[in-house]
Amino acid sequence: MNKHYDAIITGGGPAGLAAGIYLSRAKLRTLIINEGTVGGQMVLTHEVANYPGVESISGYQLSNVMKKQAEKFGCEIRSNVSISDLNLEGDIKSVTLDDGSLYTSNSMVLAPGGRSRTIGAAGEDLFKGRGISYCATCDGDFFTDKEIVVVGGGNSALEEAVSLTRYASKVTIVHQFDHFQAFSHAIEEATSHPKISLLMESVITAFYGADNLQSVDIKDLKTGRVRNFKTDGTFVFIGYVPNTEFLQGKVELNQRGEILTNADMATNVKGVFAAGDAVAKRFRQVTTAVADGTVAALAASAYINEIKSKQKQLITA
């Protein structure tokens, strides 16, 4: 199968969906190719309470609203597929999927997002899904009336720690620094919560258990002392890794693997734009991803329309 589009978007998170809405609404034939569940990391967010115009909504619900909106304007979406080859050079870009499907386009928007960063401690791989989780929304209710650990010190860690108190009897936050890297309201809410205790300047060095996680080793970075800490579960929120491995050598990336763009979200490759959490930038929120997707789509639209205008001139000449 070989189908041609005006624009192909790789990634169906908030950035990709926003780009899909704008491009398809501009009457440009648009395809979103998404390797996972539509919505990306947004799906894992228990509550989105700072999205302008929406008082409160779950990330899953917001993802569905965006998906339906994109499809309403004619955007096609293929999800839960894998990209086997990507060609960004030349006037015609192409994407080949593992099932052999080939799609071509005049322009491309890269919005692959990122994934949860792991601790890298002994036993982590063994107990993933058996006591170790990276998603409070997905797994919180499995730990009702149990004692759990949350690793991290940013906004996500503190906000999810508070949300997990609805289920857990006790939440212990383990953070490697002596201060949090979060907004003041998130810090205040977490540190004042009666169910939450803190272990600062500490890291988890190992996970233990039988069928499921039963305890962790926690090292005090000030003293070097390691103690075994009993816990029924550990939730890890220590940042993200951009999903850009498939873009190595395709577009310019920085040392962290993030895509480099200009103010129009254009990459160093003509006709290729990027948006969302995989882009090199300081802040990463649903709103910033949507803004990226909007700018990338508008820039891609201008690029596509310029191509079509030149083609018409050649035909009429």
C-alpha cells in the first residue's frame, strides 16, 4: 500500500494531535502515525487542571477530545504501529511501517514525544509491573491501603504523590537533592500532606521481592548509609527520554537527543518540522506541546501551499 499525503505527523500526543487538527482543518490531507496509544504521555496524567478554558479533565479524556476533533476535520490516524524506515530527504518524504505500508508526503511534522526515565537500579527491570510503576493513573488503585514510595522531586513527582494518597495509606517521597525542582504550590501541597513523608538526599539502589516488590535499598547520600525499606510499590517520576532514536542521522539533535528547531519549529531539513516534548526546550507541558504543534502545522501549511503554488505556475506556464 502506498498513499500520498500533504503532511505526515509522527506521534499522536498533544503536539501531534494539535498539528493534525490545524493541518486537516486547512484542507490538507494529513496522516498521524503513532507507535503507541493516541495521547502519548498525556494519557498517563491523572488530572489536567491548568489547561486554559478547561477547569479540570483527565489526560485520557483530553486525548480523546483532541483525537475526535482531528478526525472530524478529516485527519487520518494510524496508532499502535511501528516505523521501520523514515526518509526525510528530497521533496517527497516517506515513512515505511513494519507491516510494509508505505506513506509519502510533501511535508512532515516530527512529534515522537518521550518516555519515562528509569532509575537504573538493580532489580528494576524485574519488578516493572510487579510493584514498580511509572504511571499513577494506570496503577494507583492497585495500592489501596498500602505503603508506597514515590521517586522524584519535580512537579510530576509531587503532584502524583498527592494523587496517590487517595489510594495508599502512606507515601514516602525519595529525592536525591536537598530541595525540590517544582512549583511552590506543588511543594506546599506535598510537604503539608499528612500521608506524605520525605527522604531527601537519598536514592534507591536496589529492588527486592518474590512475586512482587517487597522492599528497596535506600542510600543516604550524606552519610553513605544504605538501609532496607519495606514498601508495597514504587512510582518513578524522574523525567523523560526523548523518543528520537529513529531520528539519529535524519535531523539535527542535541547531546540529549532532543530535536533542534527554529522559531517556526523547522528542523535543519527542508520541509520537516518538529513539536512537543522531543524538541529541545526548557518547559514541557500539555500547553507547550499544543503550542508547538500549532506553530509547526502553520509553518508546514505555508510550506505546502508554496509548493502547490509553484506546481500550478509550472503547469500554466
